[in-house]
Amino acid sequence: MTHSHRDITELLAAHGLAPRRAFGQNFVSDPNTVRRIARMANVNATDHVVEIGAGLGSLTLALAETGARITAIEIDHGIAPVLRDVVKDLPNVSVVVGDALELDWNEIIPPGSSAVVVANLPYNVATPLVADLLDAIPQISRFVVMVQKEVALRLASSVGSSDYGAISVKVAYWATARVLGDVPPSVFIPRPKVTSSIIEITRRETPAVGPHIAPQQLFKVIRTGFGQRRKMLRRSLAAIATPENFENAGVSPESRPEELNVEQWGRLATEIQKNHRP
Ligand code: SAH
């Protein structure tokens, strides 16, 4: 069973709850949408699924039907008891009340095991969440998440696209990403102003750039470059990069940040790093 439009309005009314904008609460009230996401997640009884922002359990119920073991995380102490009640008869679902940005993820997904994140992500924290989890929690092998369409385009875009930015390079460093489909505002209570997209992010076995540069060093150079998006890199990186760095990396000093793929950023950052070596 999944929640209908009426189930959501009744659950909210019965508990005296109203959707809270501060927590990015837009509840899915359409069984077809949550089943579609569960299908796209492509998980089964052998998988551990972590759902971030489970809300009233719309997606949780559809995910539980796959047989996967589900850890459902929810920040809102008002919603959490309702969620617990919704899933109380499902032995494969456990609820964790807490802030996904602050949780001890190694407790949720013990190192050595792996999990798939499937979620209708709270839109206000979607980008930092995906970025932090890619950086810090290698046990997450894949994400199938719904986010604002423009965020999905940024996460999944490649070099040359107008959506391509520092976050796209970070995703490309750790993973491959693709947009799986769009979801209209009409399936949510309340209706958001924007279209949503479902995106799949699959972690690479090894990062796209070789072992000679630490990710945080690389990302710092990338952020500096994109900080002045319209400038040529020889200007925006003037304080850290020499002409020889560009030459050795095989990157034109006249290029702009959106023209470099992750491998080119990797070569450039590796050269820049050598400046600090004796
Ligand atoms: N998955 C549900 C709810 C989506 S709304 C559905 O599809 O209907 C997003 C949910 O994320 C809300 O329930 C909100 O309270 C929760 N949330 C917001 N910020 C969070 C955070 N930092 N950590 C965990 N949950 C969060």
C-alpha cells in the first residue's frame, strides 16, 4: 500500500501537522510516482536502502515492497511518530530521527558494507548532502534521488553545458550521473513551484582522476576557477598557477572553467600542487 492524496491530507489533519517549508516538506501524494522511483532504484531483498527525509512514508512504503532493508531518516520530531506508525508492521523498515547532514553515517552504513540512497531529497539541502556523502561516505555505491530539475541538471551535466559548474566536476570525479526522468509539481502536497527530476549517481570504482592529487586539493582549485566563471583561468588562477603549470598540464591558460573536463582539472591541479614542493 502507498499513500494517496487523501491519505496525506488525512494523516496531516489527524496529527495537527502542516507541511513545514523550513524542512523542505513537499510530500508525494501519488502512488504511481513513488512506485516509479522504487522501480528506477532497481533494488531487491539483498540491498540496504537509506532514505533521507522519509516524511510521512510515501516513498518508504513503495521501497518496502521491493524487499530491501530500509533505513528511513527523518529530521522532524513532529512527523517522526507518524512515520513510525505508518511503517510499524513492516519488518524491513527502521526509522532514524536526525539531521542527515549531522548523522554518524558510519553507524548507519558500517564501513565494509554498502548501501543505495533512494530519496525524495529535501530540496533546501539536496546539493550539500549529495556533495558531502560523495566526499565522505564511500559505502554509498549509488544514489537514485529526486531533486529540483535545475539541481539535477547541474549535478549531471558535462563539460560545455551551461549547467556545468564546480558541483558537476565533483560529481564527475566520484561518479557517473544521468537524469532518469521528470516529475511534475502536481504530485506533491503542497505543490512546489518547480519541476523535479529523478537522477541516478553511480560511484566509480576509483575516482576519475589519478592518485597524485587529494580530492580536497583538487576541489579547491576547481572552486577557485569557477569562482570567476567568466574569466580566463590564467586570470582567475593567477595567484596559484604559473604559465608552466598550464603548459605541463596541456591546458590552455585562456580557457574558461566550464571548458575543462574532470581529467583536465586533475592535470592542472596536480601541476599547481608541485609549486609547493621543495
Ligand atoms: N520522502 C517524503 C517526504 C519528502 S519532503 C515524500 O516523498 O513524500 C522532505 C522530507 O525531508 C521532509 O519530511 C523533511 O522533514 C525531511 N528533511 C528535511 N531536512 C532534513 C535533514 N537535514 N535530514 C533529514 N530529513 C530532512
